[in-house]
Amino acid sequence: MAFFKLPRPRVEPSPRWVRVRAGEVEIANSRRALLLSRYGPGKLPTYCFPAADVRTDLLSRAGEDSDGEVPYDVVAGDFVVAGGATLFTDPPSPLQAVAGHWTFAWDTGLTWLEEALEVNVHARDPGKRVDVLPSERHIKVEIDGVLVAESRRPHALFETSLPTRWYLPMEDVRQDVLVPSATVTRCPYKGKATYWSAQIGDRRHLDVAWTYRDPVVECPRIRGLVCFFNERVDLTVDGEPWERPQTPWS
């Protein structure tokens, strides 16, 4: 089984003008934010602000220090986000540069802006690339021994630190086995994804595939294509079976 290692945590200056709003109230505004890139359960890239660039008068301590991080509530008039802010007091090495800095929760109703563009889910890591290339490889996808997709016109999506994803035209997927799911996820590099489950006999494989119906402008080639989790299906590329990778989605 192929294992994919998460990138090491790091801190670096960001050239981007970054702001955070609670409703109409600006609670952080900085041209000297630090980008904290870390990955794992509950940890994704975020921006950290020096105290001078934060409306600390709108923050109320909500708990005790835990691993060098102190939670605060955001209270801007009627706009309240419990635990919506974090003060870094004594972060571990190599993240000590964010000591005394603040960050804020994502997808909690707070609005994040990079320059004049709203950003969702988490900060975009400049060390991460997402490249989508049309391909002529022969892709076959099987679930429980049943062929559910076959294509010679896929698009390969190469994303740093993740396995290659194969996006297939809907016409090359057995739509009679696809069952729409209510699951929706968002990615700052690709956009909002809606999901499909696969019904194979009496067994339903939940959220095994997804589609970006309206991807972000930087990633237009995947629009309307279907991608299956390599981790949950049997994938064959040019006649060669691929091992199921070990990732957070396994």
C-alpha cells in the first residue's frame, strides 16, 4: 500500500493583504500576516496576525491554554462565534514565529479575504500545486468486481502530497450505479464538490465519487467530470492495477 506523508509544518511571511470580518465588522487587517501551514486532524493552513492588526477588544477569552494555544470568542455586536479566535502563546518549534499572533476559525460565518478575493475552507499554501492535464491513458474503475467506469479520455489531477486523481467524463461512468449524495465539501484550490455513492448489488458505497460542477476559475478543466476515491475502488491505469493509497480518506 502506498503511503502519502503530510507536509511538515512551517511558518513563512505572506505578501498578501489579509482581512477577517465578522459580519460588517473588520476584526483583523494585515499586510504582514504569517502563513502557518500545518496538516492533520483539525489543522489546515491559516494566516496569523500580529496583535496590533487585530481588534482584540472584540475577543473574549473562552478557555485555558492548550499546547500553546488559547481559545477566544469573537463578539462583534450581535455577531458571536464561540471559540472563533485563537491566540498562540507558546507554539512548538519550528512554529515559534507565531507566538503572540492571532488566527481565526474558518467556515464559521467569519469572512476571510486575500486581497479583494474571499477565500473559503483554509488559506492557500503557496507550496501546493494543482495541475490538471488531459490524458489518453486507459482508466478502469471497479467496485466489488463490477466495472463502474472506463475511459480513454480522462483528465489527470496532480496535487502536491496527494495521489493522482483521475477525472472522467460522465458519459464514461455507469450512471445506473451512481446515487446522488447530500454530502458537499469545499476546497480552496478546486471549489465546491458534490458527491455520489455507488449501489453495487445490495451494498451501497457511500460518497465514493465526486463532481465539481462549478470549480474555481483557476481549475476549469475538471468541470462536470467524475472522480473516484483511489482509496476505495480498484483502479487500473493502462492495464496496470494501482495500489490503494493510504491517505486521510482511506
